[in-house]
Amino acid sequence: MKKEKILISSCLLGENVKYDGGNNDITQEPFIQKLLKEDLLVGICPEVEGGLPTPRIPVEIINNKAINQAGEDKTLFFKEGAKKALALCEEHHIKYAILKFRSPSCGSNVIYDGTFSHTFRQGDGITAKVLKEHGIEVFSEKELDKLEKILAN
Ligand code: SF4
């Protein structure tokens, strides 16, 4: 397996950074175990790094803005988090990221649709979009097999 650092949403590493104070731990996945053992994962929660507290009011993307369920615009925090995620990628020469499915920051290709009703639409979260624009390939936790194949070659 290629030994290069990979960015990962820190909620996937079991850190309690989700809007509700929980996490989305996938550290028991064999591929993630392998990456952890080799010390190849660099974790970040863009929303927390951008300055938002945990717990926080959930946010969805509406007209390219990060709006919380109380109607407040949190786009600047989201953009700051994306900037920090990109800086980490640059620092570690990262080309691949594993980011949480459907999140308004981390989601890739599919995100919540802005109605706070657990429905989805095509689109990228704010961090996923910035990373892609800078040539970083983004995989969700549902696509670990794809990344594993790339790293095996
Ligand atoms: Fe997880 Fe990303 Fe949401 Fe932070 S912003 S809780 S890392 S999905």
C-alpha cells in the first residue's frame, strides 16, 4: 500500500464533533485500522476548526450558503474550516480525503437538500468543494473500497 497521508473527517475517527455532540466512528473498518496503524490519517472537523461550537444548530446548504435551522448564515465559519482543511492538505502533500457522506461541509456529490427533512440532492459540501477545486480526490466513508484500490497500485 502507498504510504501517503490522507485527510479524514474527524467525526469518522470517533471524535465527538458532530452538531449533536456525537460522532460517526468507522475506526473498526479494516482499511481504516490499516491506515491508523501506519499513522497515515490526518483528521479535521472543518466546522469546529472554522470556529463553531459543539453541539451546534444543524446547518444545510441553501443557495450556496450554510444556513442553520434557526435561519442564521454560518457560511463564513464553513469557509474558514474549508481553508484550514486545504492548508492541512498542502502541509502534508495530501491527494486523497475521506469525508463524511451528505454533510454540508464534508459531503461529496450528495448533500442534504436545505429543507431539514432528511432529503438529499446532488452537490458538494463547502470543504469537499474547495478540496476538489484544488485537485484533491474526495471519497465518502461508503467508498473506502475505491480508495483502497487506488492506494494498492
Ligand atoms: Fe464530521 Fe465534517 Fe460534520 Fe465535522 S463537519 S462533524 S468532520 S461531517
